[in-house]
Amino acid sequence: MPSVDVTLGERSYRVIIEPDALGDAAAWRSLAGQRALLVVTNEVVAPLYLERVCVALDGANVHTLVLPDGEHVKTADNWMRIIDRLVEIKAGRDACLVALGGGVIGDLCGFAAATYMRGVDFIQVPTTLLAQVDAAVGGKTAINHPGGKNLVGAFHQPLAVIADTRTLETLPGRHFRAGLAEVVKYGAIRDAEFLRWLEDHADAILGQDPECLGQLIETCVRHKAAVVAADERESGQRALLNFGHSFGHALEVLSGYQEYLHGEAVSIGMAIAARLSEQRGLCPGGHTRRITALLSAFDLPLTLPSRIGTRELLGAMVLDKKNQGGQARLILLAELGRAIIDTKSTSEEISAAIDACRT
């Protein structure tokens, strides 16, 4: 069974990447034991995969909670619903949560695991491409605040990650393409050769060729695992994984988490960040064209709607978690495959890059 280890000492764990991993009863038994398990999922994923997980966990002390779907669900109210359910089933400190779904369920369930009785185990079972290549790995958990995305959270590593690649077969096309934004990110900031591979295999990836998808997911997870092992709590290089996210998160906030999927907002954010990198002379010319051409090939958005003003977007970026001492810290490109943390871009330079990415 293909796997990638995230090496963090006593917090180390394995990311299993395998078709039909959801139904591997032996793997589940080794993780579950006889303790109380709460499987948290949403109303879209539950009809597809909840029964399969429960069957694989046959004999275990399993409970379930089904939440609504969407980024707007990642709130304190729904975090408390998970806590209430844990109390209801009288879960102790040996309990384990199972996050069955995409990045929203993973973040929300992980935050509940981080905070219930000061921390219990949880297992990530990502069912979207975005979660499999990025969100489920690394231990970032959070809920949103009306003033900003992921402002309330904790670092809490999972016990394991089970990425069943067959779940992508039921993923709507728009959600699959949104996950490809995070895939392009890894090529842009860490691996120019991988970026070329994505360009060469774009049609096969969009056609969800199983061999290509397996290689794509494993490559992204290996990059994420290496960064997390070197900088678990984002004190340095892990911040580079947020390429495009400062702009993307602000766009999500301003649109009320309703108009854009996370990957779509990040795609627009990467287009802005790449253009700013080039306009500032930090990276050679042509880099923006290559990144935006690949994002376009994956049918991802690249431009801001006219109704969101530049000043408004800059205002929404004030609470970005990378900022320090009131100073903006953006992730920009030095070259394809190498990103940097930038603190010298002026508001005028940032505004110019934003305005260049308008419809």
C-alpha cells in the first residue's frame, strides 16, 4: 500500500494513498481499537461513504455526526455541535474522531479533536483532491471568523491520513479542478520539474487517469510532509505553502464563503502573487504566463470580479495570519520552483498587481 511518512518524532504518522483504502478493515482495526469513535462527515459525503467506513469499523464503538456541506459550516456553532456529540456519547480522553470529507470537515473535526479534553486523537479521511494533496496533511485545524478565514485554530497532528483515491470518482468536476490549484502551487513554489510534468500531463489529469492521479497525489504529499517535518508550526519555511493564499483568503471572506471554492480563490491569488513577483523584478519574466496558462488549462479562474474593489481586498488582508507587527508578509516567487517571504512590497505595488488581474 503506497504511503508517505510525516516525521515528527512522537507525533509522526503515515499518509496512506490507495484505491479502496476506506474499506480496509485491518487498517481500521489497528487504528480504532475498542475506544469510542466519532465519525464526522457532511450531508454530501455521508450517503456515499459513511456506511463503508462503518462496515470496515464493524465491532468498534462507532458513533456518527452529519453536518451540512460548505465552507460556511466551518464555524464555532458547528465546532460546538461536535463537542456536544462527544459529550453525549460520553467520550473520554481515549476517544478518536474520524474526519470523513474535504478540507472543511478536516479542519472542523481536527479543531474539535484539538480542544476536546485538551486534545484527543483524530484520523483524517480526505475525500476531495484538495484535502488529499494538502489540507489533510500537516495538522492545521481551524474554524472561520466573520473577520477572517481560519482565525481560530490549533496545530494538532492526526493519528493517520487515509486517502482513498477512488473517492475522487464521485467528486464533482468543479471541486476536482479546484483541488488542482493546490497541486499547481507545489510546482510553483518547490518543484519546477513537477510543474513541467503537470503541463505535459494536463489532459490525462483532467481525465482522471488513475496512474497520473496516484503520482500527482503522492508527489504533493511528499512535498507537504517534508515542509511540515522541517517547520511544524509555521515559524519559517512552512509559510511558503501559502503562495496565493493571502489574496485568496481575503477573496473568500469578501464573498461570504459562498461564491468561490477555496481552490478557485487560491488560483486567483496565485495569479496576483505571480504578477506581483514579476512586476517587482523578483523573478524572471514569463513566470506569470506559465502559471496562469496551467491554471487556465485546468479551467480555474484567474481574475477578480469588478465588484470587489482593490482597497476592499487589501483591507480584508489585514488579518492575514502571516502578517507580523502590522506588516504584510506575502509569499512571492524568486523563480519557478522557489518561493520567498516578502515584506517589502508597497501597497501601491500590491494594488497594481491586483488591478492587473481584473475582468
